[in-house]
Amino acid sequence: MYKVLRSILFCFDPEWVHYFSMNGLKFLCRIPGIKKLIVSGFKPQRSKPYEFLNLQFPNRVGLGAGFDKNAKYLNELEALGFGCVEIGTVTPLPQAGNDKPRLFRLPKDKALINRMGFNNDGVEAVTARLKAWQQRQSSVVNRGLTDSPLTPLHSRLIIGGNIGKNKITPNEDAWKDYEKCFLALHDYVDYFVVNVSSPNTPGLRELQEKDSLRKIFAQLKIKNEELKNKKPILLKIAPDLSQEQLDDVIALALEIKLDGLVASNTTISRDGLTTHNSQLTTIGSGGLSGLPVKARSTEIVKYIHQKTNGQIPVIASGGIFTGADAKEKLDAGASLVQVWTGFIYEGPGIVKNICKEISNIQS
């Protein structure tokens, strides 16, 4: 069914399709009884809650940052069965991002190229939506509404906050942007991910150097200690790190007792693609995600796990389309997996299918 729909949707601009599809789902979920039907159709039946970062995740399949940048679709994504949703990347000030077109499909490679550029509504607007979501969830529990997957037998949707710096902020002041987002979102997300690895903000990846990272995390840890409820803080890394850079990140993570790593972001590499070079040239720069990143992502996850004897928890992201893909990441040492490009290609049943396939493989 979805393959037929996908062939139609793929005729249109990817960014337009994204908003059309999610706003359509939002409309449907507002109709009495429809969300309950969606939940019954897509909620994983064979998954168990999983404890990670001292949080109870409904399942081990999450949605990576960049899909719901502004926390507009949490209700709808919850209905599709996601165990967690990472909102953002959020910056202190609203920003439009890079010029359109900025999102491209590579169907032959089951991949996407994006150069979005941290387009988001700014931390103030996102915080307001998260506050409203939190209040609604409390109401759902108190009133015992039946059209929500949130019941005493199921863990609630976990929300991650992916934070970044504004394009206009110089790197020497980047820590201030991360701190602003951290403080604003602190009461409304369950964990944080510091994004210094997107290839679409000029100079951002320079912050992956050890000294820059130490400065950012030193400030965040100070603020985290001052606040009532400490939140886990993770770092999202690029798949393009050299061996030396990766070792530096691991050493720093152990030194400062980082709560975990997300491996990995998109790559600037175009190696091994089936898509013709002329099309890639026309598309231009941007981060590549999807199946071409799968092997490198797994390699990094496995290396981190072995190098640290499992001391640094890892969320795996990159090339996850099936239960076998997810199982590969979990076997490499990941605690959770995140999908994004796989969601576009496999459709709304991806969480249910992955959880079912993992269960079948394990049994």
C-alpha cells in the first residue's frame, strides 16, 4: 500500500511532501476516534519497554532529529508508535535555514541529501509547544482518555532535545547558544543532544575539536548541576571523523562523564553511490543520509562500544530501514536506534515492522 503512495509522493518536492503528509496526519488525528484507529494499526505489538538513561522508553526505535524540528507533530508521531522523538535542531533565535530547494531524494541509493541549515522557529516557540504538549499529556493521564497509547501499561513518549547554534553566532560564543537552549528546554525534554556535526552550518564541525567540545560541555554540566532535575546530555558525532578525532571524542566523553553519543549524523562523502554524478553535481552540497551511511555508522558504534568496554552508551542512527538493520546496530553495541530516511522510504509502519522483525529474529 505505502509503495503505491510513495511512488506518487516522490513525484513532488520532498520538503513540501513532508509538511503535506504530517499536516494531513495532524488533521486526521483531530477527528474523534481516528487517532485510536491509527494507534491500533501502527503501535508495535511485540515490543517491551526499555530502560536507558534512567528513562523508560516504550520501545527501542526513535525518530532522529530534523524530522520534527519544531515539536509540531508529537501527538501524531506518538500514534505511529515511536518510542522517542528527538525534536530540533533548535537554536536560540528563529532562522530560515538555507535557500530552497534543500532536500533531495536519491531513490536508487535509498538515500537523501539535505542542506536545511538548522531552519527552526527558535527556542522560545518550541518551548511553548513542548509546554502545551506536557500539559496535554498530564490531562490524558488524569482523564484516562482511551485514544492515546499512553496507559499505565505503556511508557510515555520520550522527548529528546537536539540543540545547536545560530548561523550568525561566532564559534567562540557557540557555548552561549547551547546554554540558552539547554536552560529554556530543560523542563520540557527528557534528554539533550548537542549537535556540532551537521555539515550544513558553516564552521559548525570545527566545534567537534576537543577543546571546543570541552568548553561547551563544561558550561552545560555546570548548569545541569544547578538545576533541580538533572537531564542526560549526549553528543551527536559525524561519520566523517578521522580515527584520531574519534579517539579524541571518546577520550573526552570518558573524561567528562558524558551520558552518551549519537552515531551518527549525515556524511559529506558521496563514495559508492549509484546515483549518476551529473545528478549529484546538480544537487550540490549537503549531508547524505540513508543506506549509504549504514556501514560506517555501524562501524563507529562498534568501535565506541569496544574501545570503552560499553562505558559510553550509544544511540545508533544511519541506514536503518528494517529490523535486521536495527538488530545489526544493537548487536554492535547500541542501546537505541533512530530512523529518519528509513521512515521516508518505508512509511508509517516502520516502527511496528522493526519491532516485530527484531522480536522474530531474537526468538
